[in-house]
Amino acid sequence: MLSINKPQKYGTTALLLAEIIQPLNPKQPTLNVSNMLLYNVTITIDLDVHKEWLRWMRETHIPDVMITGMFISYRMSRLIGHEHTESEIYTIQYTVKDMEHLLRYQNEFAPELQRQHSQRYQGKYAAFRTVMEVVDHNEVISDE
């Protein structure tokens, strides 16, 4: 725990740092990161459909993935400065509590969700999936 007993000795900078570097409130719910994973989906999508695809992902696909209850949170990002002039590249990183939840998602839910995506955007995208172990993070993630 950061403690500055005599702030006048350290000046304004130390006071500002003391406000910035605060330990997590022990009452805030957090998950143990020892088993947490990121399920990363990287998608290259053709420019001619990418705006409609992005809307569909935000409004339909990602909510359908999240409603399975297998993931804690997600983050969608767009790659900038890539070499593909005819496409955009996005990643969706889903935070999952443990391997058991990920395997359940992959077995029970992913086939139908991926089929819907493939049917809708056949020939307009390429996707690959990776799984990463969360080693550390600074986000407060609820287990609700």
C-alpha cells in the first residue's frame, strides 16, 4: 500500500502520484487471473462489406456470443497501418474465466455462431482464432 506520511516533504508531484497510484479497493470484485484466458478472433474483412459487417458484429454477433454466458467481457479493436488496401482487420478479444468455459463455448455455441457468420460473409473474410493466457492485468473485472 502506498503511503506518504509527510506530503509537504515530497511536494506536489508526490501528492499527484499518490492520487494516481492507488491500490485496488479490496471491496471491488475481481477475478483470480491464474486461470483466465483471452479468446482472440482476428478477422480480415473486405472493404465493400466492412461497414455493414461492423454494424452486424456490434448489434448481433457479439451480443449473441456474450449472451451464452461463457465470457466475462470483450474488446473489439481495428488494426491500423496494415498492408491490406482492400480490407480492414479487426480483433475481438473475449475474456473467459477458465478453459472449461472456453471449451464449453467452442463445443456448444461456436459452431452455430460461426456458421451464421460464414453464411452471411462467405468469400468476404478470413478469420483465425488464438487463445492466450492472462498473465496480469489492471482491469477490474466482475465475476457476475
